[in-house]
Amino acid sequence: MDGVYVAWLVILGGAGLIVGSFLNVVIYRVPADLSIVRPGSACPTCHTPIAPRDNIPILSWLLLRGRCRSCGMRISVRYPLVEGLTGVLWVALGWWAWGTDGIDPLLPLVLVLGSAGIALAFIDVDHHRLPDSIVLPLYPVTVVGLVLDGLLSDHWPWQSMLIGAGAWLVLIGGLWFFSGGRGMGFGDVKLAPVLGATLGWVGVGSALVGLMAAFVLGGVAGVLLLILRRAGRRSQIPFGPYLLVGALVGLFWGGALWDAYVGSLGL
């Protein structure tokens, strides 16, 4: 079983690296309203098409020492970073999904959401927006993913799903509405129900802890940026990445943290 488990994680990690390579295309092209299908990948400086041998995740960047084979210009370290981050995330989600009763059927959905989340996080940092072309398709994807999980597991936690989606939407949407869009972007509002619904399907505790973690992480990061003078009091700090990281905290540890909190209250 240990060998099967290791092979499972290795396969997921390799698939994640390949997906991460595609996410680099998404991060670069979607904000520019370019096709993510055509043309193929090319050097952003000399526009020479990238050969398959130079498009191996992480390895090609290392062998080329971070430079284009044709023109010698530097290739941003972000490319292998996105690939590696996606690979690690897929391994982590595979670890989460592996159980004594088999693989959690919710895994396909969280893999899609996690991968889309990486693209959204980098785009939000660069452009301070979460594109509808990525966020809105996540709604039908989430519905299909939850229904698939329900059919395979015979577990239909609609009530906790609605609580999770509602909590995320009310809090994020409320901050956007009452701040006139200054405290939260509308893209965050559109993303919130997807994350809240998925976490709520796992459990109410996962949804609430994930939401709390997003604000804690965002607050700590904001204070650090102020201390380091990387941002001012009126600077716009993208909140999407903290929503997404908070959702991961809720997924991995939300249930246990919530149970510990409720237990400490004697409830």
C-alpha cells in the first residue's frame, strides 16, 4: 500500500507540473484578452516558438539557466515557480483526498479550483482583478463536482454547503457593498460563493475557519507591507490570494480547528 500511495502522489505531482506550465500561459494571456490555445508558447522577447525540449516544466528552465535558447534573454523565475507550486499543491490535495475508504471523490473539483486559484492569485497580484473568464466557469464546474461527489459517496450535505456559500458571500459581499468597492473587489465577491460552497460541502467548520483564515492572513500581510513600506494606508492590496490560501487552510485543517474551538467552549 505504501508503494501505491507514493506512486499516487508522484503521478499527481507530475500532472501538477504539466498543469502549472499551462497556467503560466493563462496568467500571461488572459489579462491581455489573448487566446490561451493559439499561438503556441513563445519567448516573450524574441517571439521564437518554444521547442518541446525547452518546455519541460522546471527542468528546461534549469538546463537553460533561465535564459531563452534563441536570444539569450532572461526568462522570469516565475515560470518554474508557478509550475512547482502547482505540482506541490496537487500532491498536497492528493494527500488530503487519500483515505482508508479510498480516494475522496471531491478530489477532481478541488484540483480544478486549486489550479484556477493559482492563476487567479498571480493575476490579482499583477492586475488587481479576478477575470470573469476564469471565475464564472467555476460555478458550473463546482455544481458538477459536488453532484459527482454526492453520487459517488451518497453524501449530500446541502445545508452545510448553503451555509458555507452564504457566509462567504454575505461577509465578502457586505464589505464590498458598504465600502463602496474600496475594501474589496467585486471579483472577490464573485469568487466567494464558489469557495464557500465547496468548503461547506466538506463541513461548516471548514467554511468558517477558511473564511477567518483569509482575513487573518490578509490582515497580517497588510501590516507587514506597511511596516516594510511596500504599501501605504491607501494602497490597494489584492485580497484574492488570501481568500484562496484561506480556503486551503479551511480544507486541510478547518474541521479539526473548528472541532477544537467548539470543544474548548464545552459545546
